[in-house]
Amino acid sequence: MKALEKLFELRRSLDTYERELGFDKLSEVEKSVLEFVMHTENANITAITKDQYFLKYSLSTIKRAVGTLLDEKMINANQSSVDRRSMLLSYNK
């Protein structure tokens, strides 16, 4: 039971912190994609889909989340100079 209590306290703290940052209006997958992009150099949709955490999400769900973050101007997409087919995602500070 102690582990569940601790887990709930962590969830409550995370919820408060997300609200303070203004991320509370994003869906869980949008928040996860944003966090991945913020902490991964040369992030792209392929890298997101191959990460263990995102295996539970479909490609269309991830693309929809990326689209929302782009529309909200929270992330940027720039064409890779190495592979012109790839769009590199970065956090828009």
C-alpha cells in the first residue's frame, strides 16, 4: 500500500507542476511527445515510434500529437540536412 500512496503523491505533484508550466491542457501522449522532443537531440517521428515508451501508441496517434504541438507552436520541425526525408523536431523555447 505504501508504494501506491507514494505513486499517487508523485502523480499529484506532477499534475501541479504541469499546471504551473501550462501543459495541463495537453493530452498524456502530447505531453510525452513534448518531453521526448525536449530531451532528445535530432528527435523525429521515427525516433519517437521506436522508443520503448511509445510502443503502446499507434503511428497516427503520435503524428496527431506532433501535429497538435506544431499547431500550438510548442515545437518546430526543420528538414534534416543529412536525410531530406526526415523532419527534425525541436522544442520552441
